[in-house]
Amino acid sequence: MAIDDIISTTEKPRRDKGSRRSASRALAFGMLALVAGVSVAAMLKSYVARHQGGGPAMEQVVVATMDLPLATTLRPEHLTVSAWPSGASPEGTFSDPKELVGRVLTSKLFKNEVVLGAKLAAREAGSGLAALIPENMRAAAVRVDDVVGVAGFIHPEDHVDVIVTMRPEQGGETASKVILQNVRVLAVGKEIEVEDQVRNKAMPVTVATLLVTAEQSEMLALAAAQGKLLLTLRRWADQNQIATKGIEPSVLLASGHPRAAEPPAKQKSDERPARASRTAPVKTALVNTAAVPADKKGDVVEILRGDRFEARKFDGKE
């Protein structure tokens, strides 16, 4: 046997064994890479699902497609649906726009705002201003001018107090009294809503419509017929009811003025006044005798000399 044959027969098994080990290692690393890739893909898919499609359950709610003013009768083009997280939507929402077609808004809606049942009039409430009147309430019109209507700065949704000035039938003094407080203004003229940017401008109108109870409407009618009305504008956040006593002319004129001092007591006519000081100037004043009651036998003249008072009596002959 040749030496080459001996060498070849001894090295060939060693090379085959090394090749098999390298192949096993490559296969192991390949499997490990495959497992890691699958794991990363699964984690990535879970992350995407959790942040995109795997969140909370969604529900459909009806929202406005545009800004809608007060007293608007809803139509299909005013409404659409939007996805909201289940359980996160406000109470009183709707899922089908068809349920709201024909309903009247009692409050202004903005674009993409959720339509709530609290902002809708009842189906049997009608339309226009009548739909804005709550149950057991009335709309009463009051004639106003620049003075009564606070120079035109009363607008819909404002709140006012009503003052009446009248004279009782018994012949007493004319008096003013606040008869209604915190009354909501439904409309001014023909306007039932005004934009916020217009609230700082005057609206010259002749009629204001107030939201009152049936009893308050009676008071308002009598006050308008028998006296003169005045509206006072309230701050929006002021909800206080203040008890007033009313005011009469005599009380009004007496307020803020101290009581006049009583005149000094007169000296008796038979008392002789003390002699005036020589150094002090003597001032003499004649009192109007018409104000002094005349005696049957003569007249009395009262003389004031400086700070001394003197009365002299004259008979008819003198």
C-alpha cells in the first residue's frame, strides 16, 4: 500500500466528522434565529393590536355636523354618527339619527357636539318659541323702550328683575317695588338667540318676552296695566332672591337727611332781656308780624337784638 493511500484513508474520516459538526451548528443557529424572529413578530403584532385595534370597545353616538342655533328643527343633514369608547359617552346619547329627525333644540349645538336628550324639546312640544317653554311655564310679552329695556342691552337668555311703579287705589303715595326676580328672557323682539359677539351691542326693540309662571303672569299683567314697568339686568351668575320693602316718595326724600333741629324756646314777654354788651355790635331784626298771632287788644312785635330776644306789645291806638 502506498503512503498516499495510507494518508488518504486516515484523514478522510476526520474531514467528514468536522463537516457534520459544522452543519449541525449551522442548523442549530438557524433554528434559534427562526424562533427569535417568530417571537419578535408575535410581540410586534401584539403591540400593534393593543395600541390600534385592541383598545376598549367602541359604540356609535349621534353628533351634530354643523353649528345649530336654538330652536332648530333637526333634519338628516344636521346629524351623523361618531365612534366613542363604550361607557365613556355622556348620559342621554342616541345611536340612530333617525330618532332625532323632527325634534327641536332647546339649546345651541356646536359642530361634532354629542346630541343629548336634555337639549331637545319633547316631541309634542311643537316648534318655534312654544317648544322652548318648559312644562307649567308661560311666555309673557312686556312692552319696553330704551329706559325700560336697559338701553337695548337685554338679550335672549339674560335674566332680569321686574320693578313696578304705581299708586294704590286708596289714594296713598306712589311707590316702587320689585315684584319679580331672576326672570329669564326668552326673546327680544323677534330674536330668540343672539351671538356672543353681539351681546355687547344694543338691540333697539319694543317688546321683551319673559318666561314666568302662571301666577307671575297675572302679576305682570296687572303691573303693566296699572303702573309703569322697569327691567333691571342681572349678572348671569347671580341667582340670589333679595327681599325688598319697596320705596315711597316720603321715605325716599327723607333718606340721607338729618332731622331738622327744634327751634329754641321763646322767652316770656314779661321777662326783661339782659343788657347787650357794649363791645358787641347790635343787630336788630324785625320779625314778620303776620306770623305772630294778633292779640285781641293789640299787636305784638318781636325784636331780636344781637343774641337777645325782646317782645313789645302795642295797642290799637298806638
